[in-house]
Amino acid sequence: MAGRFDPLTRTAIRGGRTAVPPDPRPGADAGPGKGTQAHPAKTRTWTPPGPVDLGLTLGPLRRGPADPTFRTTPGAVWRATRTPAGPATLRVANQGSGEVGADAWGPGADWILDRLPELLGAADDPAAFVPRHRLLHASHRRRPGLRLTRTGLVLESLIPVVLEQKVTADEAYRAWRRLVRQYGEPAPGPDQGLYVMPDARTWAMVPSWDWHKAGVDSKRSATIVRAARVAARLEEAAAMDLPAATARLELIPGIGPWTSAETLQRSNGAADAVTTGDLHLPGIVGFALAGDRDADDAAMLELLAPYAGQRHRAARLILLAGAAPPRRTPRMPRGDIGRL
């Protein structure tokens, strides 16, 4: 959640590192106004108070390299989302003047453009983080453009997190791709191969055999169905403080501390929502800060105590540094119950 040369390791990817290739065209305008006559776009330009790295800031919203809701193109990040006003496609790009330009398409274009600053970390306060370990200091210094995103959309963050419960990332990503492409809809605007995830009613109506074909067991699918049935109440958590939002999410059977933290990190931009109950994170944090690869949740929380209020940011910086202990056992085998 890099070493000296900042390698793109699996640990760094988990920390939200997403590469945005530079635009190779000399003098290319990466700003707004990319709509075409066939697909007119609504646009907005925003000047952030400091540097914003689009790959680091929006990277946690990407669910694997083939996420149908997320794309990177030279100089830009594309995202398909379902807003309260309807589906929307968003294209965001840094401009040379330090501004950020955005284009949006679809019924939810105004909604997503209104919330562009929060999506890019305007509500985040990186100055509140004070590194107290040399690894954190180095990781923080190398990434001045890291901001914690806030989507304001709970169900959109919750469902892929539930799919990731107790399975490998590859299995969860495969399930997300299959379900979104099967039950979602093509994103509005230019054809980038993007899909908008299904609405809450559609998630609640997915039949059991399609969950099975996607490799999702009955426990996870039941949790998603329960959440979809009370989606309106869950979305209220986006406006709550962290304790209240956590309590709201964990009222749903099947949603515990791991799931609520991973969700609120994205929907609420919660800088203190540290992930507990994770198979790998305590060992990574323990190894990075104290050389203890066998650290448990209690030890991890003790090590992160000096960063109270910013523990999620501290964990992300550790993950982005790639400071994971060497493997001692084979990787967890991939499963696919859809073949049974």
C-alpha cells in the first residue's frame, strides 16, 4: 500500500503506482478540448495548489492492467464511472502550465467535473505527514505529486474490494473484468474500449451461475448483493467522517475492517484508513520500518502509531518504495471455480 531506482514491483503496483506514458508528439496539447464533433465534451481546467502525479493519485482506482473502467494513453488518464447523475467518461491530463485539464462525456459529465479537484486530492493535506523513518522520508521526497484521491462513490469502490477478499489479485481482476463487461455498458464519449460498471439494481440481479463463471464464490457474491440492495444508504458514507463511515459499511454482513478500509481509502480519501487483516501488509510494514517480516496487525499498528491521522499515506509510501521482504514460499496458487 522503491528501491533506490524506483523499480515497478508488484508491491509498488499495489501501492497505487500506475505509469502514464508521456505524449511523444512535440508540442502536443494535453489539456481540455479533446472532444470531437461526433462526441462533444464538456471541459474544465483546474489549477492545483501543488504538483499532482496523475498516475500515483488515480492509480488506486485501477483494478489490474486490463481494467475495463480505466485506461492510460500518452499524457492522460481515462476513467469510466457511474455517478448519481448517470454514466460518465472522464479524461484528465496535466498541462505544461501546471494546470490540469479535463474532458467529460455522458449524463454524469457535470457531476464528475464538479468534483474534479477532490478526485485529484484537493481535500488531501500532504503537509500533515511528517516522516520519522529514513525510508518514509526518501519515499515521500521522491513523490511530491502523490495525493489521496476522493471519488465520493462508495459502491464503485466497495464491489471490487469485496471481489478481492481472500483470493489472489489476478482472480479478483478477472472477475471484475468479466462482470463489468457482461453487465455494464459501453462508456459514453470516444471509443476507448471503456465500460461503465453496472448500477446497484443490476448487481443485485446477477444470477448465481454468472457469479460462478466469474470465479466468485457464494460468500463474496452474497456480500455484494446485500450491499447493492442498500446502496443508497452506503453512498451516504461518502460524506461521513472515518469512524462513522466505517461503522456504516460494517453493518453489512461480509464487510469487515479490511474491506471498509480499502473502500474508504478511495471513496473518502481517508488518510488514516489503515488496512488491517491483510495477508501481506503487516509483514511489509514491519520489514520496512523494523526489519520484522513476521509482524502482525498489532505490531504494524504500533509501528504506524507516530503517523496517526496519516497511517494510510505512510503504508502507501512504504508500498511504493517496494521495500518488501524476500519471498520464502511459492506464490499463492490461482484458482478458478468457474471451471468446476
